[in-house]
Amino acid sequence: MPQPFLAYFLLNPKPIVMLPFNDYTFIYFIGIGGIGMSALARLLAKQGYQVFGYDQCPSPIVLQLRKEGIEVHCEDTPTSIPEVICRHPGQTLVIYTPAIPTDSPLLTYFKKAGYNIQSRAVVLGLISRQFTTIAVAGTHGKTTTSAMIAHILYQSNLPMIAFVGGIMRLYDTNLLSNCSLDRVKLMVAEADEFNRSFLHLQPTFSMVTAADPDHPETYTTSALMAAGFIAFIQRNPQHLLIQHRAAAQLAVRKHYPTPFLTYGLDQGDIVARNIAIAPHQSSFDYVGTDATIANLVLPIAGPYNIENGLAAITISLMLGITASQIRTAMASFPGIKRRFSFVCNRPEYLLIDDYAHHPVEISALLHSVKKLYPSSTITAIFQPHLFSRTQAFYKPFATSLSLADQVFILPIYPAREAPIPGVTAQLIFDQLSCTRKALVTMDHLPTALAACATIKGHQVILTIGAGDIGAAVPVVADALQQIFIMV
């Protein structure tokens, strides 16, 4: 393992430069309710910029931003833009998410009016140049791993800021910092492969947690996706850490001649030993090239979270954080909202909510549930996310979902996409091998759940997906409560 980096960056810090937006007073976000956009909006608001934004619906994130004093509107017409933004085009920076259609009325207005318009990826990349940046990429695992690193740094009192792609349970935010921006030395950034956004970051530490094919709307072939990740790791980081299977998939040694480290549960330079997994806790030993940390406890379940922990611990050791600090921080990490979240636990059933939206993630989720609850009947309620992803992976989706005993498939959540002819949830449904299955709408889901009352014994019921299914979880919980009262 490389020598601890902590002394180096404390003695030789990057010169702190003001954020590269000094010419602007106002910042306007198109798509401010997105998980990445909202974190950036929060940072700029804290720095004294007057922040405004648009999002398509008053989501929980939008409502929270409003509570924090950020003005957000949900009408996508130029007439809804705040007057102060319209009156000061030269003092306004417009930041957009690539999830916004290119023909958006708001984007069109700002282009015609001559505003400076930048993508979130470009802006985050500019910010990353100001600090020693830890960039965490990967088709799965990057959010939890980023949050673990951020939590360890925060608890160890290193001057840091973190942009995380989920709401951290302990802090109830996706933007975490323990000092004023002028004192920050370390930045943790989730490096998003969608639209090749991660190529704008300038990391000192780079990490890849997984490289399974995804985002077919950006990468039309697996070779193109691999090329995107190779371009990311060639951004000249001083340190590279990569999950062992991803390293093989990407043939990293051919493209990255500098020494790097690999990790995995049982393969790689860094591995876990003495693993024990319970419903609400995991324990393991960290075994690295130069360090071993025994008896680590993580208060979240799932072998994939142990693997995420190996990555977070390795980066922390590189930064000079002690084993004692790491052990204490890991034991107090409660995870991310909508990642294996226990919603309600009753004698008859357990309801779990999870963000999984890729076949590999769903397979890992269901395998974990089956291992933790081997005698329970498993019901999966899945909302596919994106037409393009469904079109590309409907067979693997069906294979992974068929690990459950009963499956309910909801209509595809379109997010940023227009419908694709012939691509519906029926594609997945037709490939399911389980016998208890149904296509249902969100409105009819509570009624369909009555089928659970006919199942004997304990049940685990999961809501799964990256769309608006998370907002429907309370409805599911209420429906189950009523159903089992009547049984």
C-alpha cells in the first residue's frame, strides 16, 4: 500500500482558490431536485450565492431545499423563471443536468438570451481542481462507498467536503462537510459514468467499484463503456483502487502501467476474512497488503457492503487515518436511505426498500435476503427505470427477479427518456420463471398485495427501483398493515 498521504497534503496543500464563479451573484439550476444537483445547490447557497432552480415535481428533496431558503419552481416555462434571474443575465450562471431534454423550454430560453450555461459535470470538475479529490466511480456501490469514505473522514476530523449520490441516514443530507470551504483539503465526489460525466473530474485518488454494462443510452456497446472507464482511470490519479472483477473486465493492466490495488471479498490485494452477516449487522477482518484490522463491525447487512467497506478503509489508510479511528467510524455508519432500508418489521412480514435498478444489483439484493431469511417467502415489487435500460437488460432483469417467490412488475419509470416502441414492463414479465407474478399499476398495487395474505409463514417484501417507487413505500406499508390485520 502507498505511504500515508495525510502528511503530504497537510504539508503541501493545494492552494485554496475561490470557487470559479466569482463573476456571478445568481445561480440557477435546471433539474435542481436531482441528487447530484441538489448537493451542488446546497454548497453554492452556503457560499453566499443566490440560488434558484426548477424541477419537475415537488419531491422530498425539493421541499427540503425550499426549507433551506432556496427558491424552486415546478413549471418548465420561461414565465416561471424568477424576475431577478431574467433581469441579470450577465450575473447569472445556469447549471443543468444532462437528464434535462435538450429541447427544454427553460434551456432554450437561456441559450437564446445568452446566459453562461454549464453542465453539473463541468462545474463539479472545476470544484474538484481546488482540492485533493477522491473520485468514486462504478455502476454499483459508488454511493455507499462514497458515503463510507465521507463518514470516516468526517468522524476523523479531516477537513473535508463530500458530494454523495444518496441521502446519508446519519446526517440526513447528500452534502457533508466539517469545516468552512476555505479550510477544506479533501473532497469526496461520486463519479458518475452516465453521459461520461466522470471525465470532467480531476482526482488524486480514483476508485472503480464495478464496471458491469449499463447506461445503453450513453454506451451503445460494452466496449464503449469499458473505454469510458479506462478514460476515467487515465485521468492521472496518484492512486488507483479497483474492485478485482472490474479490473479484469476492463483489462486495466494493459491501460494503466502504474501500480494499483485491487480489492474484493475473497480475491484481490485487499480481502475480507472472518465474515459474519446478520440482518442488521456485518462483521469482518480487513486484510490488506500492509495492514490488517480485525473485528470490524458495520451496522448494515449485505456482503456487498463489506466489499464497499474494504474500499473505504483502504482509502482511509492511504490518508493516514488510524485503525482505531476507522473501526469507530465504521461501527457508527448506518448507511444510505433506500439502500436495504428496513421500513417495518412485524411478526408476519418484513418490508425492505432498496434502490437497486440494475440486474446485478437486484441479484445481489435477493441473494442477501435469501441468505438472511432462508425460511421466508420473498416478494419483489419492481419498478423498471428507463426504457433504454429495460430494452437492453430485460432478460437479465427477469433472471435476477426470478430469485423471488412472487414478483409484481410496475410500469417503466421514464425519468429523462421518451418511450421506445415495443418496450414496456411486459418484456420483463414474460421472461419471469416464477409462477406467482403480476403486472400492476401503482394505483392498483395496494389491491394486488392482497395476494400476500394467501402465503403461509413469514414473508419478506421488497420495493425495488430507482424511480418514484420510493415515494410509494408508505402506501405499500399501509396496505400491508391493513391486509394482515384482516388475516
